[in-house]
Amino acid sequence: MARLSAKTLRWVLFLLTAGVLTAVVASVYVEYRWEERVFTATDVPEAPVALVFGAGLRGANQVPSPMLAERIDAAVALYQAGKVKALLVSGDNSDRTHDETRAMRRYAIAKGVPSRHVVADYAGLSTYDSIYRAHAIFGVERAILVTQRFHLPRAVFIARSLGLDAFGVAADEERQRHAPYPFRELLARPWALALVLTRPEPRFLGEPAPIPP
């Protein structure tokens, strides 16, 4: 196999370094762009809707994963405190054996939220899709985004960039322990920046279905 020339190696090194620096700068920008929009559950302003993002299921019974249960618990607490009037649970239902949104809705109802106040978005295949659809399909103009702290900057950044008056509440307040995820966010945040600049439509849209007041 032919060896790379010194010039080629320098270019490869330059491109790799530039790529890493771009990712870091974009990640820092997304991290701090809307930092002031992240609140505690007590201090967050009221909003009509809490948007809850999917985070996987577990076991044969397909119940919410611990991370997902943590998100729904936090959203239920906001509802019970009068901070929101409805929950929009947004998850992945693209596989018949993985009905994330149904499990989220069932869990929230079991926790005491009336079924009419738990709205399901079955095509929340990504953070971007969930937020885009919340605005375009469900008519959400103002919302509290509920997820773990590591995920909030990206979620709030996307929401604000797409025109939502959004606030964030960390589902893991006082107990942030999801060690692998901040590294993943280093890659996900530059991608989020690219998405809000290009504004692609989600994989699935459909007819408007506004959440009843």
C-alpha cells in the first residue's frame, strides 16, 4: 500500500483539527445560546404544554426506560403544580414492537394526569422532529421542554430557533448522573445547528391537530 505524502498528511491533520474545532465551537454556542431559558421546576414560567421527549423502552412489557420515566415524572409534577395544562408526549412509533409514545401516555395517565390532557405525537423520531411537529402539527406556541440537563441546551436551542417560546426544565435536577451523554452532545449540537440553518421538514408531517385549550 502506497504511503501518504507528507503534504497529504498535513492536509488530513488540518481537516481533522478544523472539524474538531468547528464541533467544539458549535457545541459551546448551542450550550450557552439559551442558557437563561433553563429553569428549575419551581421557577419556570407557566406554559400551556409540557413537551416530553422519548428516551427508549425496556423489558418485554415495553415500559419507559429509567431515563424516560424520569422525564415523564417531571412533566407530571409540572402538571400537578399547575405549571402546564397538558402534556405532549413525543416518541418513536416507527416499529410495531417499539411503541414508545403509547408507553409514555399510559405511564403519565397512571401517574394521575387525565387522559384528555395527555396528547400523543407518534412521529417524534428525533429532538428536531418532535419540536418541529409540536409547532407545525399541534399548534404549540409556548412550551416547557422536559428532558435531562445534558439534553436541554440543544432542545431549547432548536425550539427557540423554530419559533417556539420555550423554556427548559431538567428532569434530573439535583441528580445529574448520565455520564456518557455529554460527549454525545458534543456531536449532536453541531448537527442541531445545521438543522436549524437548513430547516428540513421532518420525516412525517400530516394534517394540523391543535391541542385543545
